[in-house]
Amino acid sequence: MSLSNILGIDIGGSGIKGAIVDTESGQLVTERVKIKTPQPSTPEAVAIVVQQLIDEIGYDGELIGCGFPAVIKNGVAYSAANIHPAWKGTNIEELLSEKTGRRFIVTNDADAAGLSEMRFGKGKGVNGNVILITIGTGLGSALFTDGHLVRNTEFGHANLHGMIAEHYVSNTARKKYKMSWKTFGRRFNEYLKMIERITSPDLIILGGGVSNSFDKFGPFITIQTPVTTAAMFNHSGIIGAALYASEMIALESV
């Protein structure tokens, strides 16, 4: 089984993305392919799209790494905030492996994105607490202490002004409330202040689609912690998913 070129898949609330990744360099070997997440996003419907993605990319390998928007323990989803509720309690690894005939290794999507940034991006070589925040359909989070991942933090579900944080400030919230970038930036700054109090970070990295617009809302970020955008941009989740699968398989052989 090759551990160098692995298909990474990032399942999100609005899109399912994938590419073959060179896990030694963190580079995409193929073009990224994106297919809209089916609605409703039931396990059966998503599994069909995942197979379509594999076919379109032309991947013939056995191992696939997958990032998924939920708390993940031993391949099982323990939450389903931005995906169909039927996923809660589903063993995603077993389901996708059965439907595709490949071996899937699944982790939280933000944890996957964070892993890619810590290995190949802005977090590489940074000691202390580093947190990656993904801004998309919701708010994902990945916390690393001296390079070690603290899994499933889900800070996007923390309480902020009496609301679930990602309902107050995410890309979905920005569109729903028709926020200007100034309003979004100020709200996001409030969220980052909360993150700063909770984690005392040494660096905050922003990922997800909205991070590409950092020049528009970044001027309204006033926290003390350095804030930067992900080096892998919107590829972080794909790269991290493949990398996570590679590392888990390597551990099995130890």
C-alpha cells in the first residue's frame, strides 16, 4: 500500500472536494475536484457523491483519507452540526469503505486542515499553542500544543452572546444577516477574543473559503495574538486528510 500518493477528501456542508496528495511534500498531485454536497446530505447520498469523486479523479489506490464536519472517534461521528443528522452515530469509515471498496480513515475536517498547516504551512516549527480556525458553512477549530493535536475541539460550537458561535459569525451567518465585511470583521474579532481567553494561543491561522477575503475583514481584527491565513488556502483539508491517513497506517505497522 502506497503511503506517498493518497487521495484526500474533504466533506463539507456545501461541497465535497478531493485530490491525490503527495504526503511527503504536501503538494497536490492532481487537480482539485469539487462536487456539491447533495441535499439532503444523508449518508447514502454523500457516499454516492464520494464514489463519483473517486471516479472523476481516477484514483486506483486502496487508501483514502477523509475529513468530516463532526466530532470523530474511532471513525464514528458523534455530532452532525452542518450535515444531515442521520450521520450522528454512523461509523463513517465502515460506511464509505463498504460503499467504495477502499479503506477510509476519517478525522474531523478542521483537525485535518490544521495538520496540513502544522506539517507544511504556517504552523511548521511553531511551539506553544497554535489554533487553526476554518471559516465556512460553520466554524471549525484545530488546536495544537507544541505540534501535538488536541482532537475535536469544536470551538465553533461555544457560546458567544447567547448564541452558538458559528451562528453568530461564519460565512453562513454573514450571508444570512447580509453583513458588510466591517461588521463581519468586528464580530469575528469578538470570537477570536473568546478563543484567546480559552486557549492563550501563540499563533492563530485562518482557513476555509472566507480566509481568502482576509484583506477585507482583517483590518478589524485587533487581538494581541498574531493572526495569519493558511498557506494551503482551501486545500488544507484535502492535504491534511491524506496526511492523517498516511500517519495512521504508519502507526499500525509499528
